[in-house]
Amino acid sequence: MECRVIGMWGGFPKKNGPCSGYLIQHEEFSLLIDCGSGVLPELQNYIDLNDINHVILTHYHYDHYSDIGAYLFSRLVNTQLGRVAEELYVYGPEDEGIQKQVEDVAYSRFISFNETNQLDIGPFTCTFMRNIHPVETYSIKIVCDNKSIVFTSDTSFMSNLISFAANSDLLITECSLYEGMDGEGSGHMNSRDAGMLAYQSKAKRVLLTHLPHYGDLDDLLVSAKNQGNQHIKLAESGMLIEL
């Protein structure tokens, strides 16, 4: 199993720097986690859009899902041209508006999930945990061949995350704020929170993501590592993690 970081900026994309998007692959099966602003053009540097099998959206803030509309149209056109014959499945929290948006486009289907569900998608087993965020949002655990990837998506710190991410081979944790900043009101973690999660969960490798557009990002890394886990890096667009 491998994970390619497509984008990792919080809120809005930078020039040539997309928001949240992660390509998870194993034995030619491809799963896209989130499809935020700027993800679709960057994604095509690494995979043909027709070769993605399924998409999971963690929630419906623009920096996590806004490019899905364009992607649905891509699959419609390419299906009509005979370049792809497989329906596109989009998974996300239950939402009538999003379901209509997806299923109004031919060759696409929407399937909702919540924290009680286990989804077996190709070679991946996916489970979910409800986050603390202004809209319904989920952390995801993806397991394949005894390897695990946990993506927190957007959330303030909560103790349940520690057990959810326990001993993960790769933890992708949001890190929207600098140490000393309070993320509870906005439903985000600061660098100390992310570092505590990395240390207490005993994650083997950690990426800080959902990064802020201000300040010195290296300060996030120093703060997170100071909590005890030294296997932490800043996510970068194009970064490939092989498990």
C-alpha cells in the first residue's frame, strides 16, 4: 500500500499548491481521499483520472470536496467516449444535496457512511470516527495487508483519536494552527495537539497536513516533535509514502 499526497493546504489552495487530497493505491486499485480545491489538476500528474476506482469525502467544506463536481463531469465525458466503463462511487457523510449533485451526473453513484460503518473498497477496509468540527466530519482508518493509514481530516483534539490511530503505520494528522493557538472553537488542532496525538498513538510515521498559510511551517514540526514522536514530517504535494 502507498499514499501519495496530492494537496495539504488548509482553507484555500496556494499557487500550484492544492488543498486536501490523498491517493491511496495497492495492486493497481486507486482510492482518492478528499478532492479539495486544486486537487484535480495536480492529481493528473500521478494518475489518469479514469483509473481512480472510488472517492471518499470526509466532509463538505470546499477545501476537502470542491473539485468533485469537475471530476464527475470528467467521468461522464470519458465514459461517453469509451475511455472508462466503470461507475464512479463517491462515499461521504449523508447529505441530500451532495447525493443529488453526484447522482444527477450519469455514471456516478453516492453512498453515505457514518461511524458505525465498515466499507470494504477493493483491497481496503475503511472505518470511521466522528470528529469535532462545525460540520459532520470523519477521521478515516484504511487497512490493507496488515498496514494501516489514519487520516484525521479536520478536528479539534479528542482522546478517542489516540485509540483510533493506535500503532498506525502512517498517521496523517491535521495541524492547522501553531502551538499556543486555540483550535477548539474552529474544530482544528494546533501543532502541540498533533504532536501529542502522534506520540500517544505510537504512530510509526506521521505527516502534518492542513497547513496554515502564514508563519514558519518549521515551527509546526519542531513543536510536534517536542511531544515525543520524532518520526514526523510536513506533508508536501507529490510526496509518496510506501508502506
